[in-house]
Amino acid sequence: MEISDILSSDPDVVSGAVVFKGTRVPVDALFENLAGGMSVEAFLDNFPTVEREQVQALLQISAQRLNCCLILS
């Protein structure tokens, strides 16, 4: 799954913030809630327009990109 399949940004949606595609939920909300100790399950319960597959794909892509950055440094 490509990042463009799960995220979008439009100046007319949440002031151009990066959101989960098809929603108005900013991606930052996921990371802030996870950092605060919330589970993915609770996040999905609180943001029902976000699909589990979107969260899983975003976390996987983020982990891959971090690994690439660590390997290169």
C-alpha cells in the first residue's frame, strides 16, 4: 500500500493538515494518542472513520522509513 492510498492533504480539509484519506482525522492525532498511552483499538473506537488497515499501513510504512534512516546514518 502506498502512502497516497492512506493519507491526503487538501487546503480545504482541516486547513491542509495531513489526514487519513477519506476522513477529517489528522495523522498527528494517531501519534499523539499512541504517545499518550492509547491503544490502536481505543484510537479506532474514538475515530470510527479511520480504518484499521489505514493505521496498520501507516505504522508499517513509518517503521520502514525509520529503519532506512537508521541504516543510512
